[in-house]
Amino acid sequence: MLKSIFLFFLFLSSAFAQKMVIAQLEEIYSNAFLRFSTSKYSFLCHSYGIVSLEELYANAQKDSQCKKNIEQFYGKYKEERYFSLRHLKQFQFYHIELKGDGKCIVYAKGEISLSQMLLREGLALKIPYFKDKEFKYRFTNAQKNAKFDKKGLWKEHIREKCISEYYK
């Protein structure tokens, strides 16, 4: 009996460990792309459930209004390009929830994720038709707050220019 209880807890802890890890932030490539490491491996992490301004920019056509608007935005608000760099510290450890396909939730401020922070600042959009019940409300609420406060892409009306290009 004791052996089966031990095996059960061992199974639970290994199942949990595959989903939630504590990892050290090694490098910040952009607001939504980060590299972490554990004692065993290094991995790239893309913020879960969002499309960042950098992604909208990268996927926009060469001379599109979307690219121009994002360039103008970062020209006016240079510090926003480095939002993650200001709020996360390199070589610090963070709780990471792995979501598959290189996507993860980085808990940047207690229970607040980097995805939520980017949405709240208008530096990302929630993926349309996002269905994750655990995060849907948080992400929708963060995005609504940015829209209401006219922050980031909501301030400069980037969304209208970019979203249609992103989903072509």
C-alpha cells in the first residue's frame, strides 16, 4: 500500500513537472520571444495566446501601412520595444508553464503572465478564437483594459491596419 501511494505521488510530480518548470531567463529576443534554461536543457519560449507587435510587423507586407504604423509607434515610444527587457531580469528564475509547440506562460509578476502584461500595455493582441478556459478571461480583460485606456496598438490604431494582413 505504501509503495503504491509513493508511486502515485511520483507519477503526479513527474506529470506536473512536465507542464510547470522553474527556469532561468537566458535571453530576451523580443517582447514575446525568450530563451530559458534549466539544469538539463535550454528552450525557446513564445508567449502563449497572443500575437505581439513584432509578429504583426514581421508578417506584414513590405511597404504596408501596418509596417509603417508599427515603425512610427516604436519611433514615438522607443521604450515599448523593450518592455520585456524592463520587466524581466536576465538570469533570474521564473515559473514557466509549458503549453506545447514552443508556447509557454511566463509568470512575470506572481500570477500575472507576460502575455497578460503585453496585452494590458497594448503590445499584443489576444489570438482570435482563443479557447483556453483558464486564460481566456484574463487575456480578454487585459486587452479590453488596453483598448479602454488607448494604450499601445489601440492608441495608434495599429490593429485595424495589421490584423487583416496577419490573417491573410
